[in-house]
Amino acid sequence: MAEVQAEVQVKLKDGSIRSYPLGTRILEVASSISAGLAREAVAAKMNGQIVDLSRQLNSSVDLELLTLKDSEGVDVMRHTCAHVMAQAVARIFPGTKFAIGPVIDNGFYYDFSDHVFKPEDLPKIEQEMNKIVKEDYPISREVLSREAALKLFSGRQDRFKVELIHDLPDSATITVYRQGEFVDLCRGPHLPSTGRIKTFKLMSIAGAYWRGDSSREQLTRLYAIAFAKKSDLDDHLRFLEEAKRRDHRRLGRELELFMFSEDAPGMPIFLQSGIHIRNELENFERSLQSVHGYSEVKTPVILNRRLWEQSGHWFHYMDNMYTTQVDENEFALKPMNCPGHMLIYKNKQHSYRELPIRIAEYGHVHRHELSGSLGGMMRVRSFTQDDAHLFCRPDQIESELKEVLDLIDRIYSVFGFSYRIELSTRPEDSMGSDELWSQAERALQKVLDESRIEYRINPGDGAFYGPKIDFHIQDAIGRMWQCATVQLDFQLPERFELEYIGEDNQRLRPVVIHRAIFGSIDRFIGILTEHFAGAFPCWLAPVQVRIASVSEDFVLYAKEILSGLQSAGFRVDLDDRSEKIGYKIREAQLKKVPYTLVIGAKEQSSRTVSVRKYGQGDLGGMMLETFTDMLREEVDSKVLLAEIAPHV
């Protein structure tokens, strides 16, 4: 008979090793290190898995004790807080049914059914939650058999929990957690007691579908935030207020940049001011692409099904495509521009001397997104991509990739964006051989390494035809947005049988680099609107200068100034209404116009303009030529005169 192990070895985070009796609980390990650690510990990471402090040690382990200074510890607290919210709901609204309550960024949510929640319910629930925290119920973990778990939740008529239990594999360990009178199906882990919860706030009510399936039951979702310190919660609330102030949907309406209609859900309608911004962005990028040897093209918005089958999109992207019948043939609105560019390349024979060939397009594409996921300009169904495809020889891959990365960096620096890079590798639904995928992934990784660019691997998130490099830009208040993408593709050249004549007169396959910098121009404008809080730098601003006359006596001179600035190529308008000058100046500030020129008796007599700058105030009087030169320098150099606040 084998000897029973009397002790287990525990290797701590600092590398030290301690011995404990078999069956010792993790909380006892914390107590043996220090009383302070026992008070602060909320969970532990045992052999890489986060577990409760009540877990027993039945073998030697690597152990890391977690406190609320650790992000994993805060997530454990948020998970417990979700259970406390469910317990509070059960007390206040008996008969409510419980679905799931996971942790999300900065907080958690819980989905409920069989009760209609109102905004005025949130303070009541929050008050009851605080009561539960104060009562400091111990939280215990129990392992149940499948039969016992089904009996428990069937008896309470918890249909969602019963379904979850039925869907668990036979090998699954089924656990429930208890706190006071409340018990919930959960994998855990949780805090030792409800009193360890620090600070939280219920935020909003939203709709959701059971298991995210629009064909299933509709639920009510309560969102909340939770933090280890009240100061962190206060900082987050200030961040949310700042984000609300910068909301592109509100600013888009107020500044008359774009609009949306129920007759075209998810399809932005650009107004005159928004078109000015869009044109400036495109022209700025065009000027750089021209220097880098890009040829601009335009491909059809609708293409035959056989082309999408050839590209592979029909089989890998069909759910996101809009289709229609034309002359008894099936067509699809393009969700991306790639196949059209393959046709352009294949339109004539190419020599190795011609490569690389760089094709660029501002292509209008359509993608079917679920209505519930649409959100202003950030998630749309119709948008324009600043798309490009580079057809090159294998020996040109690295130099072309480096040039693309440099171009992206140059463009983003103009807007004051820093960024994070991810290398996304082969997804499950990919097409093509292992050899070609490995070759493509190695090529991208080599370029990033040789360029000494920091990046992280994002496994399985590549396009179905090739791995990619994604750029996540950071805006003025610290949020990250995925925009630019660079994809290396050996598959489409094979599927479209693309060729070039090599130096030895052999027919060879080119390699394709897919590249977008803004990504979706529509979305990029939404990001810029929030990044600059609507106060666009002068080169981008829809109206760069507003002329405000003090009274009708000075309108003639004001129109002379207007004509001169417009002739110089600036976007200028004139406010000659019969309103007080203070009102006109305030309105120009609300519209976030970079410069306001006040024209009155003094200016007319001295043939000058009185200059006010957004965010800075009165700059005093100056000659029109002086102001024009200053404005020209600012526009040409793309100076960031914008409302970019420090990260909140």
C-alpha cells in the first residue's frame, strides 16, 4: 500500500518553497506568511488557475496569492459583486429569474427575466447590495452531482440554470456558491465573504438575448462598475463624463457633420461639414500614396457570385454579405475590395520589372451587422475603406511591409495618436496550406522584429486568407481603437491564378499585401470627432475661419475679408446677422471654429482684423496678410490645435 503523502510543497511567487500538511487551505498559507496578507488576500492562482482561498492543497503546487492590488483579484471581487446584485434583486423582486452574470471591463452585468426593470429600481438595488455587503455573509463553494444540481434549480424553476447544467459535459465539476439565503450556479472563484467588496455603482439597463441568440428569449441586463478603491470609481465616473462630452453622435448632430436615418440603419449620411473633413482626410492620404507609387482605381459595388466563390468570401463571409438577383444571376454587394483588385491585376500580363504594383481605392463597402450591434459611426453597415493591395515578388515582401508600416506611423503621428500592434495568426476557418501560412506568419514576424517594433501575438484572429498586423490607436482619453491593418496573402494569388513573368521567362505567383490605414473612413471620423472633442485642427475643420461683423455698417468690409480668404483657398463663412457681437462669438465657440475674426469700426478704419482663437481667446488685431500667412503655415504643417485633454 502506497504511503500517504503527509506534506505538500508550495512554491510561492518569490521562488521560496514552504511545506504544509496535506489538506491545508490556501487562506491558512496566507496566514502563515503574515496576518496582513491573510486580511488582504481575496483569491489565489494555483498552478495558473484562479481559485478560492478555501481551496485545500492536495498536492504540491505553484501558488500566487492575489489581493485587490492585482487585476485578477479585482475581477474576483467584481464576480462576487454580480452575485450580490442578483441576491439583492431576489430580495426586492421575488420571482425574477437569473441567467448569467459575468465580469466585463471595469465591472460586471447580470441578465434577468420575468421582471421589467425601471431606472428608478437601480438605487433600490444598490441600497440592498450595500446592506448585503455590510451583513458580511461568508461565501462557500459546494460541489454537486448533476442530479442534485438539477433538483435544486428545477425546484426553484430556474430554467436558465437548468439549461446550463444540461449542456455541461459529463466530466464537468458542477459547483454552486452560497452567501446567506442566496445560492447560484457558478464556477467561481469568489471572495471569502460579501464584506470584502469595496465600492460599486449600478449604471444602466439594457436588453439582451439568452446566450446572445436573437431567436431566444429577450432578457434585461443590469450593468454595474466596481473598483478596489473609491478614488478609482470616481476617476472612472469622470472618464465616463468626459467620454459623454466627446460622444461623436452628439457632436455629429451639433456640428452638423453626419446623420442617421431609420430608412438606412447603420448607413451614415454625410452632411456638408462632414464631407469637408472626409475630403481632407482622403486628400492627405492621397498625397502620401502618390509619393509612394500607388495608382488609384475604382471597382464596382456589386459583383457576381462566382467571383466571391473564387475569392473564398462566399464560403467564409456569407453571413455578413448582402445579396441580390440580377438577370437571373446572384450578385453580392462587396464587403471588401480585394476581388475587384485581383481582376485589375489580372487584366493584363505583368513582368517582374513592373512589380511591386500598388493599387489603392476608396471603396464603398457593405457588411451586414446585427441591428443590436450598430453604434453611431463606430459600428456601421455601409462605409468606405481606404483600401490598397500591393502585388509584389517574394523578395520584395519585407521592404514593402516596412514601407507600409512607416506610412501608417507617419499618418497617425499627424493626429497625435500613439498605438499598440498585434500580430494575428491563422484562424480556424482559414484556407490554404500549412506551409504557406507558416511562411506568411514568419515574414510578418521578421519585419516587426527587425524594425524593433513592440507587438503581441493574437492567436487565431487572422483573416481567413492570411495573417495580419493590426494597429490599435489610443485616443485622447486613453481608449483603444483598432484601425489600420496589414495582411500578407499567398491564397488569393493562387485562387485567382495571378502571374508575372520572371527574369527566366517562367510564370510565377505574386504575393499580395492588403493594407488599410484609416480602416473605415467613417469610423475614423467618429474616432477623430471624439479624440478632438469636435475641435478639429485647422487643416481638418469644416469651417476654418468665421468672420463676425459688429453691425451691418461693417458688412461690406467683412465681405472683402471673406473674399480674400476664400480666394486663398480657406474655408470661411460670414456671420452678418443682426445679433450682438458677443452672441456671435459664443456661437462660433460652440461650433468650435478655429478662428473668429471680429470686424468693427477700429478694424475697418485700420484695414485690420481682430483675431480670436478657439481655446486661447483674443490674439489682438493684425493685418489680413499677416493672419493669412499664419493660417497658411498652420494648415500646411497640420498643427494640432485641438481639444486633446490628458488621459483621464
